[in-house]
Amino acid sequence: MSVERQDSLRIEGLRVTIAGTEVLHGVSLIVRAGETVAVVGSSGSGKTTLARALVGLHRHHIRVDADRLEVAGEPLRRRRPDGPRVGYVPQDPGNSLNPVYRVGSQLAEALRAHGIRPHHDLIVQRLREVGLDTQRAPAASLARRYPHELSGGQRQRVLIAIALAGRPALIVADEPTSALDATVATRVLDTLVGRSRDGAGLLLITHDLAVAASRADRIVVLDGGRVVEDGGADTVLVSPRSDAARELAAALPGRRRRSPLASGADIALHATGLTKRFGAVHALAEAELTVRRGETVAVVGESGSGKSTLARVLVGLTTHDDGRLTLAGADGGSVRTGRIQLVAQNPFTALDPRWTVERIVAESLWRAVDMDACTRRERVRQVLSEVGLGEQFLTRKPGQLSGGQSQRVAIARALAPRPDIVVLDEAVSALDVVSQAAVLDTLIALQERYGTAMVFITHDLDVARDIGHRIVECRAGRLVEMSHIERARVS
């Protein structure tokens, strides 16, 4: 067998053109069987475009050309039906699972598509392989649930199980752990890398340099649609040659520490005894939370611990069964409009695909703030600039944005009416470390300027340290404040 036959993926001179503009410029890379190659880069560098080109998820107005594009030695465009398979783990679980079918049925469909006869025990086994089996949520129970009944992290792991259904020769994983807490992310990466060690090649698209450093055999750095660095993980991170790699390494989170806010500030949000039940499951169990004006409380916890339910209850998208919530001393239900804003975990489903960025951001000003059209337009430009997006984004629609750009639009929409409180649910999980650091700096600067209170929900303890004056942990629906000793132990 030739050396080339041992390559899971071989790309030479890949070019992708969108609406007449070339966005990938002669990309070349190799993923060998049993090897994990991480592709890193800032938001908009072309990482997701590369992943979609490899699996054929590109629209008719997108042109893909390559001097050579092979999977396990076969040309990608002429693969036999029984030829080498490509498994794809998309970045967005919200849009990738059918909301009207149970999780087990969707996994069974994927197994059948690969000629595997699905049965209950096999489906449960495949869910367990990706960490979907806990005392609170057994795999057999999860198989009977619909996607909306799962947390974002749980949905992402279902997609990984579907991608692995046919035991592919190449796995293309586009930000597979961006929505997962550290513990679950470790298990998921173990599963993906384990498949690679079994003989499949793994192309791991990620903005997380820590993930790339700990899991990848090689790191490829993309910048402006070009490969600017390709080498061993240690070499790229310790002695980067390109400006793009140096910038990514310098922006790693966990280097900033915020001291607790001085006592005496007015209370912006106070929750006592918040309880939310979904059947027999207590998503929130008598949760207590106080946030003062100008303070950020970071909420950390594992996937499915109740963090996103807390966010939805605080902003009124989900009603609580018991307990009391007050905003600035008034009942939360009567004063929410404009006073409290949400940045959701999933920017793809949070933005109307038919609207321009300008209209999306302006939407939050229509009811919350009384201003004329000219002033509103200027506010939109200002807040987009504050989150790092120039005026060229005003006329774009969500489908023309990267995941990181979409999330920054969602943050801009929440900040536009200058709310008293912002609840951010995994608001930077989709961002590369450079954009992440810039957004955190922006949030801190705006908080110091306007005195905004923030509830910042994240699975990343380093990010929590960067942004939070205090850190509380969500454990089985309860909120427990973490001491400095606990933070050090968890890290």
C-alpha cells in the first residue's frame, strides 16, 4: 500500500469562492490515518468554510475548486456509495437536529443510512460513548427526548454520536466542544481522538488553543483564508512563526482577575427560592442569587446543571414554579422590557435569517428606547463598533456571518438599549480567543462606563475568572458561591 493510501485526507490547492470573492486561497493540508489535526484561527479566518467545503455543505453560489481533494485515497467528488465515509460534527446543534423527532430516532436513522441495523441497546451504547449517561439523565431516557428537552451541550453530543454512526474514515469536527463544560468536553474529545487512534483521521476545527494543544498531533493556523503555519502542536504554540499564531497565544483566557465589588452598591437583581420543574426533574431547586449594580456574577457548571434554565427564568422566557425574582426592588415580571437583556447561547437560532444586521440590532431599541430613526441608526453603528464589527456588517444577513461574528451581533443587540442587567448564556463560547478577549474587554469597559449588572453563564472557569467579580457554581439546579480555594482546586 502506498503512503498516499494511508492519508485520511489530502488537500492540495483548495479554493473557495463566494459570490465572486475568493475566501480560501490555495489551502493545502494532510490528515493521516490515526492523526488529529487542529485548524485554528480568528473568527472569519475560513475555518468553517473549510469544514463545509469538505462535506459538501455549501450553497449553489459557492464554488469549490482544488488541485487535489481525496478521502482515504479516493477523490472526494467521486466516492463510491460503499467507499470511505466522512463524519461531520457541525458547530450549531440547534439547527442540525430535527425538532419533531426524538433523539433516539434520529440516531437510528443515521445508523440505517450506513447499513447498520439499529436497536435499543446499540442506540444507548452510542449515546454513552459520547458521555450522554448520568444519574440525572440516563442514556435510555435521553433517547426518548426531543432536542428542545436537552441542554446545548447534550444536543452537541447527540450530533457527535450521529457523526460517528458509520465509523467514518475521516471525522470533520467544527467546534465540537464550544458549548460544553470542561469535564464533558474532555470526555467528548476522548471519544473523537479515540476514534482517530482507531484509524480514522480527525480534522478538528477549533478556536480553543488549549484544546488544540492538548489533543492535536499537528496544528494548522488559518488567517485570511490562507494557511500561515502548519507544524507540531508544541512548535506552533511555544515558538509560533506567524503573527496570527502569536496573537492567538497571547489572548488565552485566565490571565485577568477581578476583585469582588465594593459593598454598598444598589441591588440590581435578587432571586430567592427560584424553582423550576420539568416533570420529575428539578432544573432549578430553590436557587438564590443577588447581583449588584456594576457587578458581574459568573455562573459555572456542567452541561445540564441548570445554567441555561436560570438564564431563561431571569429574563422571563421561562416561568418559575416557585420563588421570587425582583429587578431593582420591583417584581421582575412587570419591569423587564428594556431593563434586562439576554445574549443566548446559540447565535444561529437567535438571529432572524431574513433581517440585516442593522435591523437585528435596532430591534432591541424599538420598544425599549424612545429615539428617532437617525439617533437609532447612530446607536446601532456605535454598539457594533464596540463589539468589533465595522459598518460593512450593517447590510449583511446572519447567513453571511461566521459563528463568532453572529455572536457579536447578538451581544450588540443586547447592549444597544443600555439595559440595567444583561444575562449572557455562553456568550463567548463560539468565539476564538482573540475575539473572546476583545469581547470580554468590551463588556468590562461598558460595565464600568454604564454600571450595568451582568450574569455571565459559562462552562469555562478561566473565562469566569476573567469576567466575574464573584463566581457561583450551578450544581443540580442549586447555586453555590465558590471560594478562592475552590476555584484553584477546580482549575
